[in-house]
Amino acid sequence: MSAWVELGDRTWVRRYAEYDVNIGLVVGSAGALVIDTRGTPAEGEELLAHIREITDAPIRWIVNTHAHFDHVFGNPAFKDATSYAQENTAAAVAETVAIDNTFAVAKVIELGDRRVEVLHLGNGHTDGDVVVVVPDVDVFFAGDLIEESAPPSYGEDSYPLEWADTVDRLIGLLSATAKVVPGHGAVVDAEFVRDQNGDIGTVANTISGLHHNGTSLEDALAHTDDWPWPQAHLEQAVRRGYAALGAPRRPTLPLLGLAKDE
């Protein structure tokens, strides 16, 4: 387990061994905001104790970057905080964790002498991914839209054909000196995000190309060329992509230039 790392004025990240997840903390004159809360109430309580190692500011806000348990199930430890999530995330966890405030596209949270911007840039890892921006220090908490210690995770709720476009919107916000906190792994820069998004785009283009050529789902799942990551890691990417595109059509040759028999 690592210690808190200050990325800029009163803006920290802590990387936990459990699931290699990153947790963010931003403190303003009116209180502290926590970005993701780990995977269980007990882990949330431990996080709360770790926060108290560096600040006694009241923890007034939580932002959950998406609905997966390792980012949201620690919420109950923060009983006095108001939680925020994109509306699809809130719906996905409603049976387990209550979210106080939801939004569709964007939310600004005022911390007193500074603000945090929460942006839903589109579908990708899930349909509720948000990027948490701390503008005054040029820090972006990207959740699992970006991963450093493993390839991006394509699960049963991912959107492989839309993911690259969503990260393109993130890239449009990044300066050359921006610090990007992935959902898992080390802090990265804009160049890393661009490079990873090239691979995410390759996955989308390969799936679309196989489908366009009439490749069956079964053959697409067995396809071994062109992927930037191991084939086994991309099974759900292929399945989700084909589900979005529908059944592939059998390729046909155009009947052009053929004389009609008389």
C-alpha cells in the first residue's frame, strides 16, 4: 500500500494494493472531496482513517467515477458526505449504495476557494464514466476510462465501439502538463492517454472490420491478429461490439457489368 502523493495544491492520490485502485482527495476552504471510496465498507473506513492522516477538513463530498464495486462500495463509511454520480452509475448501484445527487452530463462542485468539475464525456468502460477535473492544478481523475497497470477492462457493461471517441473528448481537455490519474496504476500524462486511446481505437476498428467483412461472432472471437492486447482479454469487447452492430451480413459480390441473357 502506498502513501498519499500530492499532485498539486491540496490534491492527492493514494494507490491501494486491493485491486490496485486509485483514490483521490481534494481539499478546499469549505471541506474535502473524495474521488471513489474503495470496494467494501471496511475499506471505506480504512480510507477515512488514512484521510485523517493528512487533513482534518470535514469530508463533505464524494464523487464515484463509475458503478463498479471497487470504486463505490466504500461509500457507507462517509455518512456525512453528499455523494455524486452520473445517473447511469446511480441506477446501476441503487440496490446496494444510495447516491444523493445525479446528473446527466456535467456537475460543478464548489469547495469554497476552488471548484471541481465532474464530466460525463460519453460511454466507454461503462455508460456512467465520469472524469473529475481539478482545474487550478491541471489534474484529471479519469476513472477506468484509462488504466496504467493493466489494459483497459472490457466488461459486460462496456462500450468498445464508443470508448475511443469518449477518450478523444478527454484528450481535448488535456494540456501538455496535465496529470491524469487512471482508475488503476501510476499517474500518467497526456501522451500516455493518447497512446492508450490509439489502442482502444484499434480494438473498435478491428471489431467493426470483422463485422463488415461478414465474420461470424464465433470466428471473430477466435481472431488472433490486429489486437493490441491479448485476445483472451478482449472477449467481451468483441461480444459487446457485435451486439451493438447486429448480426453480420454475408458478403456478396456486386452484379455489375454482367450482360443480361436474352
